[in-house]
Amino acid sequence: MPDRQDCPWITLPTDQLRIYFNMCIIKYFLNIISPGNDMLDKMLALFAEYPEVDLGALGFPSGSWQDEPLWSTQR
């Protein structure tokens, strides 16, 4: 977990032991070192290709998790 968040972060309650939290950490740092990255687009393409994957089991919050500040803003 970043000690301080200088960039947008997540606001919904998240289980830190799930994959989603790790993906958020990766996205946070990627936004810093590679602004305008396409991580979200690639993830959405993967989820579309493999619809049988249960995002809830991976810790993704129900609803529009991609609308979280971390995912919805470009640095």
C-alpha cells in the first residue's frame, strides 16, 4: 500500500489479500511511471475474452469498479 497517495487511488472497500488490490497497486505505480498507459483497456479486453472469470472472486468490487478515481483518470 502506498504510504501516501499523490495520485488518484481507490475509494471502495477492498480486501488487500485479493488480486484486485494488487492490480490497483500496479496501476497506481504504472500511472506514475507511464502516464496514459492502457492497462485498463487490456484488462477489459481480457475480461471480455474470458467471461467465465469471476471478478468478485478476485476481489473486484461489484458495480463499476473502473469508475474508481484510480482507473478512471489519466495522469
